[in-house]
Amino acid sequence: MSVEYYLPTPEPVDVATYDLALDRSRPRLRIGLLANGFPDGEVFLTRLSEALSELVPGAEFRLETKGRTDQLSACVQEPLLSAMAADCDGVIIAWGHCGSCTSGVTRDGIAFAKRGIPSVTLICDIFWDYSLWLDGALGMEDLPKVRIPYPVAGTGESNHRAVARRIAPEILARFARH
């Protein structure tokens, strides 16, 4: 008689390196804004589009919400993923404002990268290290992100505008860094 042991270890994950950049020279630059369903995400992204419009005159924005508060860890689903990938030159994803939504928005960034669409994901500072670990665990290192303060949700319109103005140049830099 013999005893067979199984070690419950996962298969190794092949990790790709993110290498996309937003081409800001396009005549009709269309930036997708994807809210994950966390409170105030859509409101904040609207303030962000206003700040970005000042830096990228003529840019158009498409605001979408991928889910509800009970779906924060889920990745963007079809048909929204395909529609945004077909219509947008780049996507800004909001936001990693809790642990489960940090996982979800990281998956969103990877989903767009696999479609060849550059993205920048907004992650609250208290979940920053977790988001960096998630990149490799989910198979794509160096995913572009911008660190935002915790909390932004629930802090009011004037704070949303201030944070949006502060991070808008950094978002554009992260889009162009590759």
C-alpha cells in the first residue's frame, strides 16, 4: 500500500509585459471612462473628463458603468467590453476603492490590453501594493495605474474636481509611457 500526496499549488502563470500607448495624435481621440459601480465612480469620471478636456482639446469621452455594487470583483463583460474596445482609443477605469473592486478593475485593464486598447486604472493608495501584486498574479505586469487618495467616493464634488485636476496630467503620462 502506498500513500500519494497532492500539493494544492496553482499552475504557473505566464506573465506578459504591458506595452501599449495611447496615440494622442489621432484626429478623433475617443477615451472610454469605465466606472465599476462603486458609489461616486460615474460622478468622479465626469469631473475627470472635464479636467482632461482642458489638456486634450477635442477629445471625446464615452462614460459607461460595468456593473453594480454587488459585482465589484467581476471583470467587464460582453457586450460592453467589445463595444468599448471598438469605439475607444483608450480607457480610464475607476476605481480600486476596496479590495474586491481593486481585483475587478485590474482584470478590466488586462481585458482591454488583450484587445490592444491602452488603459489606465485608478487605484486608492491603501490598495496600491495589493494592485501591484495582482498584476503578476493575473498575468500582466506593469499595468498602467494612477494612485488616488482614499477615500475619494463620498467626499463631494469640490474634492472630486480637485483630485481630477491633480491626476489628469499623470493619467496622460501613464497612457504615453510605453
